[in-house]
Amino acid sequence: TAAAVVWDTLRDPDALFRVLSTKPAAIAGLSAHGRAVRVGNHANLVVFAPNEAWRADSFRSKSANSPYLGAEMTGRVKATIHEGRVTYQSGEK
């Protein structure tokens, strides 16, 4: 939901990356995260479909409280890759 909310607010791929990757990594002091994609670096990526509409009716989190529960959203994370390994892929449980 965070990616969809930020995308809906900013509609800018660079701003999305900055707000959800670069800045949080810098604040937390995580130098291996929030970096540009470069040959030789581990792939830490998110595959994001900016035009995909969906309903926020279930979450992978154990938390059941969200102001976005039931909301129609646009922009969906399809996959995450951490250190070159797929850690989440849309449609998998």
C-alpha cells in the first residue's frame, strides 16, 4: 500500500525511489540499500506496475488495521528482489 499511496501522491518515478528507498536507507545508515543499480552490486529492486488498479482487501502483514483497507488503489508492487533473490512475487502466497 505504501508504494501505491506515494505513487498516487507524487506520480514521479524518481520521487517514488527517493521517498521509499534512498532516503529511508540514508536515515537508517544502510549503505547497501537505496543505491543505484550498477554492475557488480547485488540487485535490490522492486518491480512496480504504476497503472495497475487493485483493491487493498488483504495484506501480507499480520496487522489488520489500515486506513486503506478496502480502498481502490493504483500502482502495485509485482516483485521484490533482495541481494539478487526474488523475495516476493505477485500471486504467490
